Amino acid sequence: MSREHYEQQLRSLNDDLLRMGALVETAIGQSIQALTNHDKAMAQEVIRSDDLIDRAQYALEEKALLLFATQQPLVARDLRLVSAIITIASELERVGDYAEGIAKIAIRQGQTPALKPQAEVPSMTSKAQLMLRTALECYTRIDVDLAKTLSAADDEIDAQTDRVQREILEVMIADASTVEQATRLLYVVHNLERIADRATNIGERVVFMATGHMADLNEQRA
């Protein structure tokens, strides 16, 4: 394979990864819309879209591995780049799973009125989506400084998660009849927090891709 063909294949991989990222971000938003609006049809759409996300990951990994096999020798930066694509696709697939999990909770919740702490969920969702977009922008630009900003954003979501989880537990303690619904809401909040963690993981992979050194962004901030 010529270097020109390699660069073309790499651009194709990049485009596939960004399309996968867009699918995942849409799934996040739709899952929360389904939860908020008691929209079973939208929740089912998110669940179906998870199959598309899974297939996108498998196709990306297969294409990346083929690139490994046919473009030899690869320099260290090339290896880190193709490896990053595989890793980031895996992180995005997991985010898709979290969105699917929220959609399933939306179906189980049905028409049950929301508990008060659920009012925080749209804010958490917006922050998680912004983190995911930022992480993919870091990748596109290979921007280490931008990747490092994800740590502060993750801290913010962690703090909000702790606060909302306490509020949910207070609701459960005050009214035992809310336990099942409150437990579902705890899972929603947990999934949003994990989405933020996955975005941070992508940022760490970008740092490695650019520098050759592994970085724990949260540890660096501490």
C-alpha cells in the first residue's frame, strides 16, 4: 500500500469515527428526551440505534486492523494513531450502551411522573454531551491542551452527580413508595457520569497519541 493510499484510508477511518460519535451523541440526547417526555417510541429508537453503533465499532476496528496489516512498516506515530482510533471507537460504543440503558429505564418508567431530582438530568446531559464533543474535537485537532480541559469538566459532573444522588436518597428515605423509581433515576445519573468518564478517557488517548506518554488527566489535576 502506498503512503498516499494509507493517508486516504486514514481519512476514511477518521470520517467513520466522527460519524460514530455523532450517532452516539444523538442517542444520548434521545434517551433523555424519551425519559423526560415519557416517549416509548423514541426510547425504542435509541435501543435500535445501539445495533448501528455496535456495527460501526466492529467495522472501524476491522478497517483499522487491515491498515495495520497492509501498511508496513508503520512509524510509532502511525501506530499510536491507528491504535487511538480503535480505542476511541470502543469508548464510543460503551457510551452508546449507557444511552441504551437510559432508554430502557425510560420504557420501564412509563408515564410515572418524574421525581424532583430528575430536573437536574438535562443539565448533566448537556455537560456530558459537550464533553464528548470536546473529546472528539481534541482527537480531530490532536490538541493536548484542549484534552486537559476535560478533567475540570469531569470534576464538575462528578460533583453534580454526588449532589443529585444525595437528593435521590433523601426522596427514597422520605417516601418508601418511591424506592423503585428513585433507584432507576440513580442508574440514569450514574450512566451520565460514566459518559463523562469515557470522554475523559478519549482525551487521555489523544494525549498518548500526540506525545507517546500515558496521562491520567484527573490525577494531573489533583
